[in-house]
Amino acid sequence: MNEAQEQLGQLIDDLDSLAHALGMPLPDAMHVQSLRATLPAKVEALKVAFVGVTGENPWASDGEGVVESLEGWPL
């Protein structure tokens, strides 16, 4: 398994944990706050992992919003 595949697997595990956390008995506002704080970085990291696995970047048309590397990102 290469590094991009490992990163993709880690991101899947992270999203699975977030989904399970939604079942915790916490106020809805707390769940929403957590998702707002976490999901944007996960989406960007998924894009990078997708590019690493497929070699294709469907988000490159505008050149904005896609990072080139996951280095330094909290996964």
C-alpha cells in the first residue's frame, strides 16, 4: 500500500469516528460545532488523497482550494 492509500484509509477511519460521535448524547449545537471545525480540513485532505491514489485532479480547473500535500495537516 502506498502513502496516498494509507492517508485515504486514515481519513475514512476519521470520518467513521465522526459519524459514530454523532450518536453521543450531546447537544446538537456541540455536534454541529465539531463538524464545522473538522469537516473542511477532512474534505481538503480527501481531495489530496484522491489525487494521490488516482493521479487525477478534477478540482484543478480553477486552481483554488486544493492543497498539494497533506504534510503538516492534522489527520
